[in-house]
Amino acid sequence: MVNRAVFLDRDGVINQPVVRNGLPFPPDEPSGFRLIPGVREACQSLKDAGYLLVVVTNQPDVRRGTQTEYAVRLINEAMCAQLPIDRVEVCYEPADSPSASRRKPRPGMLFDAARALNIDLNQSFMVGDRWRDIDCGNAAGCTTIFIDHHYNEPLRTQPVLRSSSLLDATRHIVRNQALEDLSVKIYADGADRERMFALYADPLISGLTTNPTLMHKAGILDYEAFAKDVLGVVRQKPVSFEVFSDEFAEMRRQAFRIASWGDNVYVKIPVTNTRGESSLELVRELCAKGVKVNVTAILTASQVRSVAEVLYVRTPAVVSVFAGRIADSGLDPLPVMRAAKQALAALPLAELLWASVREVWNLFEANAAGCDIVTVPHDILKKAMKTAGADQEQLSLDTVRMFASDAAMAGYRL
């Protein structure tokens, strides 16, 4: 069985470091080892969620002669006596040593632990408080979380996430597990360039979509410049851009132009134009010529069946059903989505997409309906990453605290 792990730096993540000149150092003596508050709870939560815990720590002071290997071993033993650690990897070499291949920022310690414990690094996390930790995790293919203690040194590569403590990072990891366990692929839907780039780097996100409405709200003036800017970063995951003409001849021209921007580009074609005229013949032509389409603005199973008739079996395609708009009209979208999935059964490269998500629960509905993709607006993604899988009693307590705080700030009196 392949395992998932959380790799942890030691000093500054697990135990209180000794800070000198704005930089962290390990305790001078084993007696100085003190767990950071919340670490014991964090580690147990990670274990309960099924993660292995592996400590990866540079201890170059041993080779420099200012610390002993015996003292490091005692500190690690004290740590393991208090926490459910599965493995400890230590590198004693300084940065300039020719034998420092395991020393962070190099990923050697992570590779060694992965081999020993059968860990899938792409499903694992690296949590650290220094640039070496983040570079190491990025090099190993892990999701990186930076605990920011505001040390006097800059990062050299960016983490996927930032946090204030291991406990805070753990809440993100454990809550995200509820999303990671979904079989439906999550696409981020928006036009905020920086947010798109951040979500593209998140392994939880499988693709990106946008549309003219979102771009207009974001203040985008140059469609092609925006798209090419996005595609300069978004190279490995699918991204959908929509035609914006209402005339089929011009839609066709735009579609071929958009498709030429990258192999990962899907061209969004609305199922009709504004006059209700079907776009299916255009969809048929594009698919036959190898253009990957995303047929959008669909609300009925009948429309899906009509789209299925013109898709090309060898050309990837996405069929976007606006389940949220179906629900807005007072109807249950689940029967429509299940019928849509059945209509596409003979097209192995056609994927059913649940669109117009309104709340976090819709992600789980899309999964239950057997959808291949769910597109989620950036604001709902932010909420999902924060609350999906959260402990309900903790949410209840957080709600009560919110009421109390707001009442105090308002200065209410009776």
C-alpha cells in the first residue's frame, strides 16, 4: 500500500527554536527541548487522518563541532517519546560539504524516507519554517506549507500555502483530505490572475476555467493578452476560454484562434446563441478537426443527449451542465446530472462537468452524481479548503465565539 506522509522540519515547527539575530537554531542542550503549543494535538490529528509523520532536520552544528551527535540523538528521543513520529531523518553535513546531498534544500532525506516507508511524495506535505524546507519540499514534489515566524531571511521559492503554526497547517491538511478523497476533479472558476496562478500550483486543483462575464468583472480589457498571460504559467493543467461572438462564423474563427494558444486549452462554446439557435453543427466541425471543446450553458438532459450526438469519439470534450441554475429554479439537479452521465457513456473522452456551484455541499453532490469535473468559484474554493471535513462541534464553538465577538465590538447593552 502506498502511504501519504507529512514531512516536518524540527526546530521552529515542532519545538521552540533558539533565535539569534533573527534566525532559528536548535536547543543547545536536550534539557532545552520544548514542544511548541499545539504540536502534540496537530501530530495526533495527522496520524488519525492516516498520514505518516517524518521529521527531516539539518543539524550541521555537529560537523562544525558546536553540537554533539549524542545531544541531537537525545533531543530526537525526547521528541519521539512525546509525539507519534514514524521516522527521523537527520543530516549532519554543512552546506559546503561535498557529501551534503541529503541536506535541505536538497530532497535526499525525503527520497530516503519515501523509499523506506513506501511514500507517495506527490500526495504528501512538507511543513517548514525556512526557505530550505520549502525548496526541499518543492524539489521532492510535495505540497509545501510555510510556517511564517518572520525570520530575517527571504524565501527563494514560493510555498503552496502559508500558515502560522503546525496546528494551523494541520487543520488545512486534514480538512483538505475531505476534498482529496473526492473522485470528481475540482476546477477553479475565476478571472483573478494571481488567484488563478496560486490555485494552479495547488495539487487539489485539476484545471481552470473562466468566461467573459468573470473577466469583465475582474476588469480584464484585453482578452488575448490575459489568456496568453495565464497560459504562460498554466501549462500542465486544462484551462477553458470561451468564445464571445454571437454569430457562428465568428465563433468558428475565435474557436480556432483560441485553440491555437496551447494543447491544454479547451474552447467554450455555448449550446445556443442569444437567439436560441443551436451551435451543435459548429461543435461537430470543431470536434472533427481536433479542437477540444467545452460545451457550456446546458441545463437539460435533452440538451446533453443532443451534444453527445455531435461529439467526436477521439477528441476530448467537456459538457458543462449548470446544476446550480437548475437548483435556482426549484428543481433537483441530481436526476439531470445522472441522465447526462448516462448520455455520455459511449464517449470515453467526454467529461461531464457540474457548473454554477453555489455552496461547498455541491462538490459532494457532484461527486455522488458521478460527474467527472466540478467547477468551483474562487470564493467557494476558499471556503471549502477552510471548512470541508471540519469538526462540527468546533464549527459550533467558532460560531458562538463569532457572535460573542461581534456583540462585544458593537457595545450592546441591555
